[in-house]
Amino acid sequence: MSAGRITLICIAGLAVNLVGSLITKIFGLPLYLDTIGTIFIAALGGYVPGIAVGFFTHLTKSFVDPSQMYYCAINVAIAIFVTFLSRRGYFHSFGKTFLMIPAMILLSGLGDFFLENFLKASDILKPILEYNKNLAANFPQEFADKGISVFTTYFMLKYVVPSHVKKAFRTIGQKQAPLTDEMKRVVNQNSYLKSSLRTKMMAILVLSSLLLSLSISLISYLLFKETIIEDRIKTVDSMVTIMLNELDPNRIDDYLRLGTKAPDYADMNKRFYAIKNSNPDIRYMYVYRIEEDGCHVVFDLDTDTMKGNKPGDVMEFEEEFMPYRDALLAGKPIPPIISDNSYGFILTLYKPLYDANGKCKCYAGVDFSLDLLTMYGRTFLIKLFTLFAGCFVFIIAIGHGFIENNVIIPVNTMAYCARNFSYDSESAREANFTRIRKLDIRTGDEIENLYQALLMTMNNVLGYFNNLKRAKVQVTNMQVKVMAMDEIAYKDSLTGVKNKAAYDKKISELDAKIENAQAVFCIVMVDVNYLKKVNDTYGHERGNEYLINACRLVCSVFGAEHVYRIGGDEFVVIIDDDRVAIAQYFVKQFKTEMERKNVNEALQPWERISAAVGVAYYESVYDQTADEVFKRADKEMYANKLAMKAQRTD
């Protein structure tokens, strides 16, 4: 089964979740029905497909209801749980399948409990008791919901899904042929390694994901906190401004001198109480005149737990205000102050009141409670945690599957085959080479290149041993062969262009020119695409023709004297001296000719050339060797190759 069909089945599982959830809303059913696809795909395909379906279910639902994203971790946990039990045969019998239902109810119930109740309550015992009561009350509908999902999966796996589909899902993500039991044991043990590459790569993945998640969470929380505080400052500032608008600066002296006996003191006090009572988070409200000996009380409103000071009382400067004492004495504005002391976690804002002559008569102040900020912050962190938990598990599952299938298993199986390669007899050598060839590693990257190199090496080893048999009778011909080899030492046998040895010689010459400050050159890297596909589809002879046709195209544009074949499907063009100025024109012409061949339907597949191209120019300021120029060209070629793959539609 192709990867495309497997993807469609996973998308179908996602659709089942969404449709099930929609049905419950339309008909008002006391169910969720948003885990049927997750459970089925997890049981069928394993961790990565199951986690993907569970993750994208709530990600999709969050576009309509943002709170759904916070339940992503629960669906992901269910996918992991189902995969774990499925791989231990729980879907093979009705009894074991039935036992999964109460376990899943407990798992999802605990997730809802921590998300909705436990982390929001200050009393730990209360939410636990409520959870036990809710679990008992909701058990029938939870049993029905999870039972439908589990038994649907059991029925589908046992009676509907064909065996070849199950096999395809069991090998999903694998980049080589199935391993023998002996290979599986050795590959998974890694007992011969002091430090496993799997452990290192997973540690890097986990640590980098955690670092990224923590960094984003911290930045998000700080921005959230800053936004909330700014909003509170604006609120308090408006209240203090209202207080100042109520005050007459010419009456402040009378209020201090006469206190409550001042004619309009009581009326002013009522107005301030009206302002204070308008917001329950106002902790204290007062008006002070700041002098050398302290804060002289003009107004000080009572609270539920503390009686305000009388007019004329002198309050000492609090520690938080000492850095601003000089500014207060000078009648200047001061910034808002946030403090956490015996009065609580509060925001304090002072604003001066000036008379007509610009003299500061007093300061109006409000102490605003920030206790809600702590609660909001905790709730915000909880939401971030639940959101990133699902994302983190999804990333780790994808990363682990990629590392295992693309790196660890291929490398370890190659190491196993190489370590156990026997040279005792011709039949043993042939058997070992056949075992390596049957690995069929197809990661499409450097690991596959390494496999091909190992395969080629082993093939050469076999050829070497076969040649040894004929060594005695061919000794007299060796000198002639050596002379012939000298003549073709710098020529590629397949394409006829210069080979890797000639390339290395040219690089040495360029390095010498660089040392003498005489170098003017550029390097064009050409990597032929789809060689393996042509080999696999039409045979290696057609694959060779495909390489030869690609080489001819390169030579026709750049000139054969500048072309080197340095690998199986890799060609390098070195342009120096005066031709460097028009190198970009050659690259453009090559791409045009390549496109022309690709759209020519009269040509055979091995006559249509596709290749990624990268070019880099020698820059004396940065480049000390020609190899550095080559690496830049190779990097640009690789980027071009990725872009070409992204554009493919076949």
C-alpha cells in the first residue's frame, strides 16, 4: 500500500472523529464520539498515526472552539495508551478489548479532572471528592462513549480490515525490507555500543523541544503578565484621575486644618467611597500631602478590615516609596509601584494635584489588588501546559519514528551485516552479499548513499576475491593493464568525462592559485534526480543511459573539458578565468534545456533529464581553499533539490 493511501486512511480517521463530534452536537447526545478514529488508527498503525489523528482532531476543532486545543493532550494520551495495549494483543480477544473500556474511562477522566477541576481549585480535597462523584455519575455515558469507540475498532480489525492493509500499517515509516528476528534482536539491543546514537539523537530532540516549549511558554507568560498589568494600570490611572477631578486644590489646606469639620469634607468622602465601591479590587484609597516628616493624611477611606487614618495624621514613608521620596517632595509624578508585602500583592499609583500656580497641593493614591493576576497567571500557564503537552508528544513521536526508521535501524543493520560478513568461501561471500542487498534501504538521503556505498564496496570485495583466483595467470598482463589504467586514470568509464581523480587534481591546482592570489573560478554542482527511480522502473541499463544523457546535456552547455563526474549521480563543472563572468548564463541555459527535454513527450523517461543545480564563486575574502567554494555550491544545489521535490506533483 502506498504512503498516499495510508495518509488518506489517517485523514478518514480524523474525519470520523469530527463527524462523530458533530453528530453529538446536532442531536444533543450525552457523548463525545471524537475518539473513534483515534483509537482505530492507533490500533491499526501505531503511535505516530494515532497521535497525529488525535492531535489534529482537536487542532481542527479549535478553529471553532479554541478551548478544544487544551483537550489535545487527552486524545494524544488515549492514542499512546491504545497503541501500547494493541501491540500486546488486546484487540485479539473480546475479553481483553472489554477491559480496555474502564481503563480508558479512568484515563480520560483523570485528564478532564486535572484540566477542569484540580488545577483550578485551592482546596485539594474538594475537587477530588467532586471528581469521584462526577466519575460515578458520568460512568454510564463515558462507558457508552468509549465502548462505541473500542468495539468499533475491534469489529473493524477483526472482520473488515484486510490483512495486507494491517501489514502496510505495521511497516509504516520503514525505509528498508523487514528484518529477521536475529537482526531485530541485535539492532534493538545495541549492547556493543558504549553510547547509542538513538539515545543521543532522542536526547537532543527532547531537550530542544523542551527548550523551545519552555522558551515560548515563558515569553508568552511574560507578555500576558505585562498586558494584564498594563490594563490594571490604565484602570487605576482612570480612577485616580477621577479623584483628582473631584478635588479642589484650593480646599486642601482647609481639609488638613479642619479635617472632617470642613464644610464639604463629608460630601467629598462620599464621592470617594462611590469610586472605591465601583471596583471590588480597590484595596485602599487616600489623598496625602507629602512633606519632609512624612505623608499628611487628607483623606483615607476605611476598608472592611481596617479603619482609615484621620485628616492631619502623619504616615511614615513606606520602604517601596523611599526611592521616589525626593520626587514626591518636589511634587513630581512617579511611576506605578507593584509591591508584595503585608498589605498584599498590590499596584499603587500616585498622581499629583496642582493649583493654578503649578504648586503640588497633594497626591491622590489608589492601592489596587493584583491577586487576580496570580490566579489568571496560573490558569494561563495551565492552558499553555496542556497545549504544549499535546504538541510535545506529537513532535517526539514524529521525531522518534523518523530517527528509528531513517537512521538507527538502517545504520545498525548495515553494521550487523558488515560485522558478520564471512570471507571463508565463495558461497558464504555470495550469501552475505545477498543478505546486504536484500536490506533494500531507501531513506533517500545520506544513509541510503552510505548503503549504496557499502553495497558497492561489498560487490567490489566479491569481485576482488574472484580476481584473486585469476591473479596467478594474469600476473604477466598486469603491467599492460596498469599502463592502460594510467591512460584512463582521469576518465570516467561510463560517461567519458573526467573522474573524481581528475577533479581532485584540479582542486589542488586551484588551491595553488589561491595561495598565489591568482585564482578566478566558480564551481557548478549538478546532482541528477530520480536515478534510483529509473533504475528500479526500467532497469540499470536504462539508468546508465539516463546518466549518460544527463552528462551529455551538461557537456553540451558547459563544455566537456570542464565537467567532472565525482559520484554516482553527481557532476561538477569548474569554470575559471574569463568564462567565470558568463557562468550564470550557462546555468540558466542548462535549466532551460533541461526543462525543454522534460516537457518533450516524444522522449523516453530516461531521455528526460532532471537535475538540481548549485553554483558558487570564489571570493578571496572568505575562501581559503577551493573545497570551501565546492561546499557552498553543494549547499545551494541541495536547496534547489528540496525546492524541486516540493514542486513535484507526480
